[in-house]
Amino acid sequence: MKILLNGSPQEVPETTLSTLLENQGLGGAKVATAVNGAFIPATMRDDYLIQEGDSIEVLAPMQGG
Amino acid sequence: MRDFYGTQLKNGLMLGTAQYPSPAILASAFAQSEASVATVSLRRESGQNRAGQDFWELIRQLNVHILPNTAGCHSVKEAVTTAHMAREVFDTKWIKLEVIGEEDTLQPDVFGLVEAARILTEDGFQVFPYTTEDLVVAERLLHAGCEVLMPWGAPIGSGLGLNNVFGLRAMRAHFPDTPLVIDAGLGLPSQATQAMELGYDAILLNTAVAKAGDPAAMARAFALALQAGRLGAGADPMEPRDMAAPSTPVIGKAFLE
């Protein structure tokens, strides 16, 4: 199914948010996630089933002022 | 120095982590400044380069307090969601709350700021609001639960210094017990000294150090400027006066006409 991952269109299998992160090489990484503008805590990623058209943001520590 | 949500900082220097020529120079600037707080942000992560993971390792080694920001957020919803994500990633209740209202000046949207501050405070955050020197807005922020205020000195990245000394002085006088931080707009160490002389507790800066030709030297200069300002302010400065007053005693002066 088609989703937006950090703004880029992606074709991904039906899966959970946790598995998506692992498939993207971010398993165990220090990241936070949001789906369709709503924060999804790490503890809920196993339970979140990705839906067609979801816009998923995966954010990590970055330089800031 | 007043404490920040129960945390006593070793000094009043909060330093940003953006725009340095290299990670090594960033680390060197922090070492030279002895800053007690580092501001950080959140951005999209890619599994290919995992840049955020490397950056996090660098920040951990600085051994300073972490203050995540909501930089670039233009709405309450965006800022609140970013704050939640930051709390999870950085494992801190502290959040430097920015809700930007205007692009040319990066002036805070103070209406959205107050609303976001209230939402986040109710959710257990300890909010450091990037605000203006407006006393009414400041009152609203305190009422929303903020225990720290961070008025701008000048627009972010401008290096103009303290644009409204009267307003900043009034803010210090009006909120004698609230920790106050000059956030944004500083360009020179002398401006940091001036902030301390006004009785401010801390400064938060980034561009002035990161974009200097020698960031490490500039970081040291700001650290020393802060010390000078704090020492001077604590030494009960003289009152300025309009007319001259001779400092050398007149009594005993020779008559040589």
C-alpha cells in the first residue's frame, strides 16, 4: 500500500509501525514517530497498523538553536 | 542565580548546537564556553545515513542539560506534537517552546504560545517559552504555568543585541522572582554582559558562536562576558549621573596659578 514516509511516497506491505521502522533500517534507533500529525509513542508502535495513505513522520535528534 | 524548574545551573550560558562548521568545532565551542545547557531539535531521520543517531552520541558526550526546541513550528498543534516527540526522544520534561508567527522577524505568535504553554504544562512539561518583552504576554505565560520566561533580545540570528533595553529592564523589575533568559538576537559578548547587568539569569545563543570565524574563541568570550556582567551586577554598581564629579580629591591640591 502507498504511504508517505517523511514526505516521500513509499510502497510498503501491510504491517505495524514497529516493523516499518525495522524495514527502514531504524530498528532500535533513537527516533519519535507521528502518524497523520498525531504523536505515536514508542510503546504503541507494535499496536499501530499502518493504513493506506498514512503520512508517517520519523524524527531524530538534530542540531538546534 | 534563580533555578530553572528546580535545577540549579552551574552558569547562565545556554548554547545552541546548529550551524557549526563541523561536529569537532561544536564540541570545542562547548568545551570553551562551559555552557550548562545545549539546545537541540528534531528533524526527519533516514535509515540510510542515520545522521540523528550520530548527532545524539555527540550531544551525550557534552555532559550538559538538554533543552529540545520546537523551532520552525507555526501552529499550536505542530508545537505540541513536536514537544511530545522531543520528550520521548530526549527523555526530558524541558521544552523550549517556539511558535513562530511571522517569517521576516521570526517573531513569536504570542497567542499560540500561551495556548501551547498551557496545554504542555498541564501535560507535565516544563516550558521555556520564547517570547517577547511584552509584560501582558509574560503574565499570561506565568498564569499558563510557565516558571521561566525567555524574551528575545532581537530577531533570531540577527546579532543585533538587546533591541529594547527599556522593555527588558521593565520585565526584570516586574518579575523579580522569575528566571529570565535572553533568547535570540545576541551577536557580541558585550551584549551578554549587558544582559547580566540588567539582572537576567541566563542567555541562550547559537548563531553568534557558530557563525563566528573562530567559534571556540567566541564561545570562550561569551563565557567570560557572562562572568563579567554577573560580577558587575552583583557588585552594586554606581548610579549614573548627568554632570561630572571629580574622582581625584580636590582638597590638598597645590595652588599653581
